[in-house]
Amino acid sequence: MIKAGCCGYPTAMRRYHESFSLVELNSTFYQYPKMSTVEGWRERAPLEFEFTVKAHQDISHKFKFETKPSLQAFTQMKQICEALNARILLIQTPASLRPDRLDDAEKFFRGIKNSNLVVAWETRGPAWEEPQTRRRLAEVLRELDVPHVTDPFKTLPAYTGGVAYFRLHGLGKQLYYYQFTDDELKKLHALVEPFETERRGVYVLFNNLAMFDDGLRFKRYLETGEFPSLTGAVGTESVRRVVERTRYPVEKSTLLKRLGWRLVEIEEGKQVRLSELLKEMPSKSYKDVQEVLRGIRLHS
């Protein structure tokens, strides 16, 4: 089964719970919440709702798998997972943690081997993509049964085991500032579907600024084979519904930065980045939505 959700709550909990049955809890990366708070999260969610949990940065960034303090931090994370009935704990390491620390990681994962949790590891940085490093990483992860977490548009996991876990950060020049086209979401499905088996679940977590909408669109595609409309309109009205999402007056450069990464439907089934429509407009301050729309029509 392929499950879709978001990294953190991008909207109110009630609305999110009505839309998804999975969330990756991200606030635990920054601080250890009170257990009463964690229990409240579980109580407010539907019974069948699933949490995965991102491990505190003590493990990955501060102690960098140093055995004793990292295991102590893991014990706290395990308690949080148990309170949420979460079966997956994600450890995301920074690019500064390079392959020469793989032995430290191996010692840490051996130290938690008796845990009932599925502990997955997201490596970051190009050093982990070197062929020899990937082979060594795959050997270690396979022996310890630790799923490798990746962004499938960039690289596929070295090892999955019983869980294939993917995190989508966007394909733009600036991390997170991205909205996926229908074609890209179709490609995403083609990339992750081969990992789906009777024994393996596939988790797809969106972690971009449009993650709520992108996640819903991908979920709809999984359920029906079709995508909902991006904005509920086409042409000028589709553009209007996007460019009205900022305060006016606004400079063209600010408009491009805030909204240029978003998609609009200029006609049925044809999506373009708003930046493509904005880039030929004069560089000046625009007093309202109507002035922007006139500029787009003038230069389209």
C-alpha cells in the first residue's frame, strides 16, 4: 500500500485529519515535547490515523551517533513513539555527517536493534551517492535492517527492508519552494510503485511549501487515477487565484520570489509556473491584482 502525507502539519489538525491518514511529526526534531502533549496529539487524531516521528537533532546533529548520548536521546524518542502508536522513527542526518562516520552510525543502530520500532535513516549530501559508499551503506543497512530514506527524484534507496520511506523536498533551485506538476506526480508514482509489495508499505511524505495541496493531489491520483484541478479554474481566473495570495502593493521581484514557483492552469490540462507569466512584465511596483493581470495579458 502507498500512503501519502506531509512532513508536519501545514494546516489545522482537524482539517489535516479529515484529509490524510498519515503525518510525519516534525516538531520532535527541535524539542522533546511533554508526554501529556504527545498523548493529546494521539487523542485528537482518528483511531486509524498514523504518525511517523522525526528523531530529535541530538542524535543526528549534536551527538552525530556518538553511542551513549545518542542512545539516551533515542530512549526519549522511543517513549514518544510508543505514546503515539508510531511504528516508524526517522533519523535525518546533515550533509556534514559524511561517510567516514558510517561506523559510528552502525554502532548506534546495533545498540537499538532490539527495539520494536522501524528506525529509518535519511542521509544527505553528495558524498553518500558515490558508488563505493552506496555499496557499503547498503551492506550495513541490510545487515541491521534499517530502511534508507531518500527523495526518489534525486536517488533511490540503497536498502528498504519492510518499509520504503520517501521524502519530497521539491525540484526548484530553492529548497522547499516548489509545487509538483501532474506529470511530475505521475512520475513519482512510477518511481515508488515498484517498491510496493504485500510485505512492504510505501510511505510518501511531502516536505515542500505546497505539500498540503501536492499531497492531496497525489492521494487523489492513487485513489482515482485522476488529478483534481490546481486552482479550480483555468486561464486568467486561475492566475488570479494565485496572485491574490500576497499583499499589495508589491514589487515584481517580490511577486516572483513569493509566488513564481506556484503553478497555474492556463488552459485545461496545461500547467505552467507563474514565473513564466511574470518574467516578461515590467519591473515595477504593482498596486493590485488587476494591474498584475493586465501586465500578464499584455506580455503573454
